Amino acid sequence: MAITGDQALVKKINKSIILNTIRQHAPLSRATVSTLSGLNKATVSNLVAELIEGHLVTELGPGESSGGRKPLMLLFNKHAGYAVGIEVSVRRLKGVLTDLAGSIVAEEIQTLDNHDVSSICDSIVSMTNRLQHKAPSSPHGVIGVGIGVPGMVDEEGTVLFAPNLAWNMVPLRSMLEEELHIPVTIDNEANAGALGEFHFGAARGLRHLIYISAGIGIGSGIMIDGELYKGAWGYAGETGHMSIDAEGKQCTCGNRGCWELYASEKAYDEASWQLPSRSTSELIELAAKGDPVILELYKSMGHRLGVGITNIVNSFNPERIIIGGPLSEAQKYMETSLQRVVAERTLPYHRRSLHIGFAQLGASSTLIGSAYGAISQFLGQIRVRT
């Protein structure tokens, strides 16, 4: 199907292409921008001038000459503005302030006493305001806030279903924008984590990957050909609710034998372990001291995590699986059993070039990816498909 647009749209697309090129390859000259982007030099020159005027691009100074006058080198101005990224989980609210390149400037954390929608919204507003006040002076100030939530989210920013929060049909974006008066983006926390790792972490330069967020639940952010795959209606990635035990335990989603009951922090609730704590950080401390029960727990969870990953690998044939979220901190104690079961059970051709690793951004993948959601909206990144 042919796609048409007026001159304003074409200009917006071209400006987005130029800015993206500078962000990815700086420092570089206008001529190099033209070569890499495929846009003619006059278009590049005019739009770079607008980006400089808008404080998004700066001139570094002269670069190396290829025979004529030394070209002025261009840089992306990551300090032109700041973004807030917030992750809503069952036990806590975490927030970061980042520059436009995803570097963390300030952090906040707050324990959640309940999952009442109005209470959590108030906490998000208060945390966002505190982080805004920590932002250094910049031409554009705080340009928006991105929120990652453990549930299904539609294009309007409504949380359709978040079983671990007991939320249904919560118009979160509109509620927050009414209070904050800045742009708000809402996405599933695993999608946000995938974006964080794709743009700033272990997945840079890849095209096909699955990010698995493992904490109190499990979700997956699926990247296909460099784009988030959300399915026909935007709900793809709820892999924590695929059954790995057909007659297994009852899940809050209504299904039985869901993956997250056995491979997430929910596994801590199994009475047979008789755990002294339900905190991952405290259990990891015990594992580091050689506690045999905790070491066996994480070995078992690694095996079960690997069973689910096997199904994902055989279904999607990704280049890389990246495991993030709170449980990624237990990598040392889960990785051997996880890798073993994947090696034993995946189809040979699927695992031939597969790499399974843990998040480079650690437990901050979703936070940084959420902030990136606000940043990308501000920078006007546009993709056109034919």
C-alpha cells in the first residue's frame, strides 16, 4: 500500500532521520550525515540548522579535512532536556531522572503499601515532581514521563489488565497527564525493559531479541527486526502466563500451571522451601554465604526459567535472550541450570547462533526504557512502513 504525506510530514520524517543519525554516529559532519541518511546535502544543511536552533544538536568544532575546508562536527545535545522513567511493581515504585541519552541523573524508590489506583497515581505524581525538581537547567526542561507497568496496556495508555496489581481498565495516562501537565507514555514493563536494553544496553546493534522481565511475575518484550512486536491488539508478551504444567497450580489470571508461578519470585511462596525471607536481595545474600536451601531454590528456578525460555526460543528463533528484572541479580546461582536445560531442549538450528545473557542495565532496564519512551516521543521519531 502506498503511503503519502504532505510536506510537513515529509520534513518531520527527514528531521527525525537526521537527528537519529547524529545520535547514533556522532561526532560527524553534515556531509557524513547526508551519506548515511541518503538525504541530499541541502536538506541536511537546512534541517541541521533547525536542530541547532532547537538546541538538540551542537557544533563541536572542525574535524579532519579530506582535501578542502575542515568540516564542522556535529553532536547530539543530550543535556537539552531530561525525562522521568518510573516502574510500577507489586512491592515498590522506582523512578529515575535521565538525560536524553538515557544516563541516570537521579533515582528514587518507594515501598507500596497497597495497590489502590488513586494511591499509586498520587505516589507517581509525587515522585515525578521530586525528580523534576532535581533536573539541571536545560533548554527544554523535563520533556515527559514514561511509566512501565506489569500488565497489558493499549495505545491510549489504559492499563487493561494487570493481575498482580488487581487492576482492570485503568486510564492511567489520562489520569497522570491531568495532574502532571507534561506528556506521559505508558507501556508494559517488559516492553520498556526491551527498549532499554535495545537502545542503551546488551541488545545494541541487534534486530531480533526477547527481553524477559523476571520479578514478582514474568513478562517478555519481543523485538522483531528492530521493532517492538505487540501483536494484533497490542497485548503480546504475556509469556508468564503460558502453561508449563498443564494441571499445575491455579494462577490469578485464571489459568493453571503458569510459568511465573514456578520461575518468578512467586516461587518463594512454595511451602516446601521454608524460606526465612521473601526478599530476593536478602535471599541472594544467603546464597552468597553458601546456604544450601537457597542455592537449591535458585538452581530449581533456573531450570524452570530455562523450560519457558526453551518454548520462546523454539517459537521465535531470536538472536538473543536477555533476562532482566529483580531476579537477574541472582544470575550467578541460576545460570548454569538455565543454560543446561535450554541446551538440552531447544531445536539444534534455533540455538546455533543464540546467545542467552542477562541485562547489562541490571534491574534498571525498565526504568531507562520507560524514560526512553518519553524521550522518543519528544524527539519525534517516526517510522514509515510500505
